[in-house]
Amino acid sequence: MPDYLAPGVYLEETSFRSKSIEGVSTSTTGFAGPTCKGPTSGTPELLTSFGDFESIYGGYENLKFNSGEAINYIANAVKNYFDNGGSRLYVARVATDRAEPGAEAYKAPLATLGAIEDVSIIAAPGYSSFAMNTRQGIQNALIAHAERNGAYRIAVLDTPRAQTPAAALRIKSRIDSSYAALYYPWVLASNPLVQPGNRNIAQEILLPPSGFVCGIYARTDKTRGVWSPPANETLHGMLRLETDIGLADQNLLNRNGVNCLRFFPGRGNLLWGARTTSSDLEWKYVNTRRYLIYLEHSIERSTQWAVFENNGPKLWASVRESVSSFLYREWVSGALPGASADEAFFVRCDRTTMTQGDLDNGRLVCLIGISALKPAEFIVFKIGHNTADTDV
């Protein structure tokens, strides 16, 4: 802005060209659960290594409850996350007061993570080790957290330990959300608390898969892109699986939305499934849901400049150009299928997408369609902004 030092009339040229849309981060993760120490309120610090976690929340030491000691699932999950490719993590500590936490204790930590805009993956490693009513309450809270309007994230869920394939299917039958994915079975890993010569400490411990899985989500985003399924990926930092899954069980579990961890001779332990828990066929794949989250969040965040602009043809053309340019770059990168850009996406922002009521109440509505799985098959969603200061 130039300095106007003397009275007079000044002319200044301004550009109404479209603003560039930048893609948001997709691999920042949030964990909620009890730890040995650390703050239970306020915004948690960003962790980029296990050392960061140790300095704030303590190490692997077992958690001490009135009912006895329990494995520190959050600490182990943090290590699993970084070992498998994760690089950005927030941990919201659940207060315990020496009592095993109930579902109510997770509300505040989840709300804390909800306020961190960059988080796109959410999990509560260890929740499925609690009593049935408690774990069901926490699981419901995780799903509701991910489904909130404007949350832009997916919940990674665990089955309880010691489950048969049939039991895992029964657990899945009670879940139906495109914003959640369920993983089975648990994982055996070396106990980090083992001391030479001390036979009273178990050599191995069972861990929930979510810490490993969240790391693989982040790894896939970095190596292949968020539009790629986070599957057929090696699990690092483990010994073996609690349950070996054969082909027949795999086919049944996968078809019904239970993602399996499997051992393959000569290849090792692999994440072998990438489905959401949704019964809606359009949203059955994790990568479809996560890619749509990425697109929606990127467009919503980068078109805030349109708020309070005059809601007319010039603004609509600018928004169309911004969104079209962004989606064109996505298509060129290989994220959107289609032999041409026209097959890959469409963008409409004009009088056909807005009613007179929308205009009167200061709403701009942009209709966007993308080819998610096959050329010419579109999933359509709307991005809307209030362009006037209105309560409507």
C-alpha cells in the first residue's frame, strides 16, 4: 500500500485475477490417550520424533491404575507411527487420576485435536483394550469427531485383541461411516521395557494396529500421493501378527470393510486392505474419502479471499478459474483419471448453481465434480461461502 502524504485524488490499479489454490497437508496425525506425564489442557506441541514425545509425555513405562499396571499404548503407537513413515504428530493426553479412563475422559482431548486444522488422521491407540461399553463410547466419539462438518479428517479404528475373523466382522457390522476405517488383527512387537536377565518382564507385547497404520498413511501420502490406497505396504517395527489371516478369511473380511494385516512368505508383514467402514459403494475406499477430504479442504481454505467480495459474474469467473487451475494440476499429476481434463473434472459457478435466495443472503455456491474411480463417473460436492455478513 503506497503512502499518501498530500491531499488529493489517487488512482491505484488492482488485479481481480484468480488466486492460486494450494494443497493442504494430508498426513498430520492426532492421537488421544493416556500417557505417563504431560499437559492435559491447552494446544499440544507438534511432535516430529519419538524423542519429542519422550521429553513431553514420558517414555514407554507402564501406566499405573488403581486396578494395576497397563501397557503404555500411546507411547508404543507413537514409536510405531514414526517407524512407519509418519513425521507430524499431535498427542492429546487423556487425564486418568489413576483410574482407567472412561469414554467421557476422551471428549476434551478430542476437542483439543479438533481445533488443530492441519490434523487429517485421528486415532486413539489402545482404546479397544478397554471394557466393551468404554471402547464403544470412545469409538463412537472418534467417528463423530471425524464426521463433523469442516473436520476434514478420517478416524483409524482398531478391533479389540484376541478376536477371531468372525468376531471382527461382528464388530464391523456395528460401524457404518465413510470417515472411518477398521483394522485387524493386533501386532506382536518386542517389549521396549525388557531388561537383560529379568524374566519377570514379558519379552513381547501385543499392540493395536492403528499406530502402524497411521504411519503408513503418511508414508503413502509422501511416496505415492493421498489419492493412492494405503495398502500393500510393509509394516516396520513388529515381530508377527496375533492372528494369521488366510485367503478365504481375507476375502470375507475385506469385502465387508475390515482391513487386514497379513503375513506373506518372502514379503513379510503387509497392510492388506484400504476400505472405509461405509456401506455406500461410492465411499468404500479409504483413498477416495481421503482424496475428497484433501480437495475440499484445499479449496475451502484457499478461496477464503472470496468472502465479502461482490457476489457477481466477476467473482464467479475468478472462483471458477482458481478451482479449475487447481484441479487441472491434480489431473496432470495423475491424481484424477480421465483421458482429458473434461473427463476428469468440471467446475460450475454461475446463476445455475445459485438461487436468488442464495444471492439475497450472500451465499456463493460452486459446484465441483471429479472423476474418482472411472472416467465419466463423478462424485459431486458443493463448496459454499457466505459473501456477506449474515446469520442466514
